[in-house]
Amino acid sequence: MYQNKSTVWIKIFLLTGILSLPGCTKNIVVKENVLSTSGIEKILIFPFKNMAAVYGENVNSRCPICGKVFMTGEVAQDSEHALTEQLFIFLRDRKDIQLIPASQSQGVVSDLLSENKKRLSERDLLVETGRVLKADLVLSGYIFRFRERVGGKYSVDLPASVAFDIHLIRVADGRLLWNDHFDETQRPLSENLFQLGSFLQRKARWITANEMAVSGLKDILKSFPFSNKAEPKH
């Protein structure tokens, strides 16, 4: 019994040397069952939308598709485009889907908004855009925070913080088939010992907002409801 206690204290002592180094907090949830499909599906990748521009910063805001609440924050310039492009890169090598680039939706959205006297709901806009472009599914995302770190790799005044979610909607009936989210503010390992794996993977350093977003997006797509016959590439 005393030997076991000694072993525990030795492990705690060894950890104290790294407690001030950065770790992370991450929360990813899948809310819909995996989609069962055969053949090749056409998926429109809709551009990510900056929700801080809609609601303002540092407020609780609700996702217009799934209803999940996020705290908004600073969104770095061009992060919507960067995350949309990264999503396309991660999915383009999959064999069971055909992607329609986000750029094709821009003109369609403008036409739909001008033609409709009453404002379309967010989901209706996605579905109607997909229908015009002859897509089977629409993949849409919303960015709530994309704050860059202030400092360097091993010392920061302010850590990176990123929050976004993704949704897969069927054009035929507007049903939400799958969604997932990523919400993280990097923290010292001393504040969350359960994130030791991420701490080691990130080589005990403070990462950039883009690195955090790409890593989170890659994790999210592990639950994407299509088989991945080719590994995602950066």
C-alpha cells in the first residue's frame, strides 16, 4: 500500500516540471447519426460565415442551423476564406463525393436574396442554393472566434482561441444529417492535466490560430459520414 502511494507521488512530482507549459481544452460533439449512402454524392461547400460580424464580439450567440451557443470573439481577417479552402482540401481526395467549390455559390446567393421579397432563413438559403447548383448536399460552416495568439511559440501574452461549427444538410428535404463543432482556447497544461496528449503532440508550444483551426477541422472530419479512402492532406 505504501509502495503504491510512493509511486503516485513520484508521478506527480515528475509532472510538476511541465505544469506551466501550454495544453488545450477541446470539445467536439456529433449530434446526428452517420449518413448511409451509396454512389457518389454532389456536395456544395458553402463559404464559412463570420458570426462575430453579425452578433458582435464577446457575446453568446446561437448557431442558425443547430442552435448551439458559442461565445463570439475576434475573427482574424480572411479566416473565413482560409477555413473554407482548408475544408475543400481535406475532402477533395475522397472517392465517394464530388465537391462543388464555394466560389460557385456567390452569384446564386445574390440572385436568391434579390428575388425573394421576404428574407430567407439561413437553412432555406443553403437548400435553395444547393438546388440551383444541382447539389445533393450542402456543407456549411460558421466561425464564432478566430483570435490569433499574441506572443511566440514558448511564451504568450494572449493564447489563440478558435470556435466554429459545420453542418451537412440534404437538399431534397432540408434535413440536417450531421454536424460537429470545435471550440478551444489554448491553456497551460497546469489548468487541464487531461490534455496531456495534445500537449505532447504540440511539442509543448503555443500554437497559432490557423494551426489550431486546421487541427480541429481534421479532428471533426474523422466523424464525417462518408468513407475516407484517402488521408486528408494539408
